Amino acid sequence: METPHKVGHGPDGSETVEHAHGLTGACSHHHVDMEDTSGSRLLLTLGLNFIIPVAQVIGGVYANSMALISDATHNFSDFVAILIAYIAHRIGKQGASFQNTFGYKRAEILAATINVAILIGASAFIIYEAVERFYHPQAVFGNVVILMAGVGILGNGLSAWLLHRDSKHSLNVRGAFLHMLGDLLTSVMVLVSGVVLIFRPWYWLDPLLSILIVVFILKNCLSILKASAGILMNATPEGLNLEEIKNFLEQIPGVCGTHYLHAWNISASSIGFSCHVEVLDQQVSKTEKLGETIRHKLFHRFGIDHPVLQFETGSCGNGGVLCEISCGGAING
């Protein structure tokens, strides 16, 4: 029998297909992206970020510019970061298995965390080079610096543009996008310093601008790290209020009450949810229509695409929003 489905829109605005599966005592609801271009965009970005550092190293050695060489080193770290993001994306495309029943989407969350670590390492290198240049300024060929910085701006700008759309709903791609954005800003700063150096020997400008870029990069790293940690800890997704969901569900005809609510991110773009639903004493088959109504409303109101519902005729435990068993006997706000 073909699984019923319908087309709708997910919480991130992407077009989705909903699949409903009837189970005894539990129901699930999924959505999948109708168009996934993350892989091809990551692959294109990977190629660009191999060419850019090679060109910048050659130009940096010729121009005697540590700014260009350090920028190339940072760009090569981005090549590694994009490679990690691409591999994680490919792993995440695998379906569920008996060993990993939710699939492998969280491989992308791990990749985002690894990329934050790479960014922090690259930032430390930039700061080290900046301090060195403060104390030991060297004359450079401004014209060559400008040319090579222009190559970086073109390549990094194109890479950032390729990843921008998918970065809105994927932490993995967002980490890669942040690398590209940081590189774009770095290349712009190198270009500005190259122009200035043609007219003024202000060698302190380049390291100063590099440190400002590092501050920007680290600020965004913290936001990605916070989001990754929340997903790995099964924290309630940002923007969801369990009390609001409970009140919303209890307004649905046929629902006498709800308790033991749990919500978590299966991946950056998929939300899991479970709860106990109190109904009048009736045959299990009669709860199927109510279950479908609840799944539909949860998806379109809260973006919850993987709900699991347990129907029962009375409140169990303390009947509260959270489960005191899963919380070790204590409910914390």
C-alpha cells in the first residue's frame, strides 16, 4: 500500500513532502527537501578553495608578502573545512539503519563543530602572524598583493554566494559559509592594505585589520558552537515552547490532555517530538484520525516533522509537561 503524502512548506520555507505512517500507539511524520543542492555547491566551493591558496602562495613568495602567505594558509584550512563538510553531507544522505534509527544527519552537526575548531585554529595563526608583523614590519610589493587579493575576493565571494542559501537551514553549510565569509573579508583587507602600501608605508594597517577580522570570525563561531551543542544535547529547539505546544494540543477536539512532552533536533532542519495524549476510552483504530490531525497541526504550526504520540485514557506519573523519570525525579526549569 502506498504511503500517503502531501506537499507543504517546512519551517525554513523549503518545499517539503509529508509522509504519514500509522503505528499502534505511536505515529511519525516526516518531511524531506524537494531540492537538495548542498552537495553540488559544496563540491564547487571545494574546487575553488584549492585553486585560490595555490595562486596566493606563489604570489606571496614572489611579492615577499607574509599577508598573502598567511591568507593562503587560512584559505587552505578552508579547503580542509569544506572537504569535511562535503564528506559529512554525503554521510548524512544515508537513510536510517538498525544501528542508527534516526539516520546519519548528525554527522553534519559534528562536522560543523570540527569546522569551528579549525576556524579557531586559523584565527590563532592569524593573530600570531599579526603580532609578528607589528614588531617586524617588512616591505612588500603592493601591486602583486592587490592582484592576488583580487583573486581571493573573486573566489571567496563566489564560494560565499554558492553556500549562502543552504547556510540558512544547515549548520554544516553555515560553518563552511562562515569560512568563506571570513576569507572574503580577509582578502578585502589585504587588498586595502596593498593599495595603502603603494602610497604610504603604514605596515601596521595589515595586522590591525587582520585582528578585527578574527574578532568577527570568533563571534560567529560561538553562535555555531552554541547551536551544535544544543542539538547534540537534545535541547528543546530554539523558538519552541513546550507549554505553548501543550496548550495548543489540548484545544484539539478529542484530546482530553497531554503530558510528558519532549522536543529535540534530529538534525539542524528536522525536529523530533514525543508526548502522551489522553483520550476517552475507545478502540485504538479510532485514534488514527485524531493522530493524523495532531501530526498535521504540529507540522504546520510548529515545524515539527517527526512526532511520536502515545495515546492513553488517563494521566500517568505526575501528568506534567516533562517526565520526572527522564529528568531523574526532579523537574528543572
